[in-house]
Amino acid sequence: MAGQAVAVRGPWRRLVPAPLWERPRRLQHEQRPSPSDQPVQMENPYKEPPKKCILCGINVDYKNVQLLSQFVSPHTGCIYGRHITGLCNKKQKEITKAIKRAHVFGFMPVMFKDPSFLTDPKICNVKYPE
């Protein structure tokens, strides 16, 4: 039946194509699956939300010493790395340049953190206690 041509009676005896697929007679009594039984498209529930840089969209300036001091160790004066700050590569470079520029121009001390900024809330997740 499927794919065969059906002869039509008539003066021209032309061939008319049959439907491509017909349900077999033994399956005609069964119902077709309803749309509610089909899988539903949804987003992955286990997908983690994308991590965002906390400084994206903020202008980093070497004169903003309070912001820059959040990314400097209070004891050694070392600049925290990306794995500690959680910044994107672009903002980490901007912070590093701004801190070094603030050191050169005298806005920030080089070897330690300014004591007035020690009580500020921590932006970086430093693993060791201070």
C-alpha cells in the first residue's frame, strides 16, 4: 500500500500516488499520543548562573583609594590575584594599573594598607583570617 500507485478508473487510466504512510488496520483502533504526553522543552535546572565581575560597569580610577585598597593585602601591601578577587581579566589589569599609579602619585602607601580602610567590608574572599 505504502508508496504504491493506485489505478483510477477512467478514460485516461492514469496513476494516482497513494498516501505515503497509512496506519495498518491492526493499529487503527489505538489512539495517537496526545501533545501532553510529549517531552516539554525546559532549561537545564543544574546549570549554574554565569559568574559576573563585581566591577564591570564601574569606572576604576587611581584616585579612588578606598576602592583600590580592597584589592591590597593589609599586612604586605601585595595586590591580590584574580583567583582571590574574582574579577575579569580586563578589570584585574585596570585595578593593578590604578594601584601602581596610586603608589607612584602618593595616594596609597606601598607596604601596607591605610589604617582608615581596615574596617571596610571585604570584597575579596580571602581564605585566611586577618
